[in-house]
Amino acid sequence: MPHLDLSHASWRKSRRSSGNGGNCVEVASVEDVAAVRDSKNPSGPALVFAPAAFTAFVNTVKQGRLDLH
């Protein structure tokens, strides 16, 4: 995938993220992909997903399969 400019992306954070100790991610939709970044490091790296891959990622997170034990 060529370089994707996320500098003007409109990032959003879940309403559920407040009060969880700052462990938040932000999501932006840019050029038919979903980008995800750590809200504490907005200038850091972002994960970029095609729509179907983003849906699978969200479902995996909801199922708790990525939780650290």
C-alpha cells in the first residue's frame, strides 16, 4: 500500500473510553480504509485496515480474544 497521509484525518474516540485510565484508541476513515491509533500518541504509528479486515478486528476485540492475561 502506498503511503497514506493521515495528517488531516478526522479522528474519533469512543464515548466508552472516558474513565478507563487513558487506555484508548482513536479511529479515522480515510480513502476507503480505517486507521487506528493510540490516543496517547497521536503522532505515532497507526494501523490501517481494509473495511472487511477492520470489521474482523473489531469483532475479535469485542470477543476479548486480544485481551492480555
